[in-house]
Amino acid sequence: MDGGHTITPTEFYAAGFLFNIKGRAYLQMFKDYSGCGGENLTYNEFKLFIMACLDKQEKYNEDKKKKKQKQPIIGLFSQRNSLLPL
């Protein structure tokens, strides 16, 4: 991020808000994506991280859409029943 063609843990932490990374989870993610356990992420390792984030967000959006489609329409039934005489 500073022109060095690598990303340090500090730089990764500073950009964490872009990926909704909170707390110390960024350290584990940094370790997971730094290939040979290096001190910095290479550009390719960072690209893999970005692609994983995009995949995760896409799956989340699909799951949310499926969940919304499966919800029953309760409002229509309760309104209809309220029109029936007791």
C-alpha cells in the first residue's frame, strides 16, 4: 500500500475496516493468507484474500435472498381471516 509491493500487518490492519474485520481477527487472516508465513503479504496473496472476501459476500447475499424467498406471507392470511365473521 505504500509502494513497496507488499502489505505489512500494520497496513492490513489499517485497511481492515474495508473488509469489516474487527478485533484481532485480522492477525489470523493475515497469517492464513501469507503464503510461506512471511512477514508481509505479496500482491498475489492479497489478491487471493480479496477474492475470498468477494466469494464470501456473494454467498452471503445469495443465502439472504433465498431466506427472503422462503418466508411465508403471513400478513395476507391474518388480514383475510380478520374479515371473516366470528
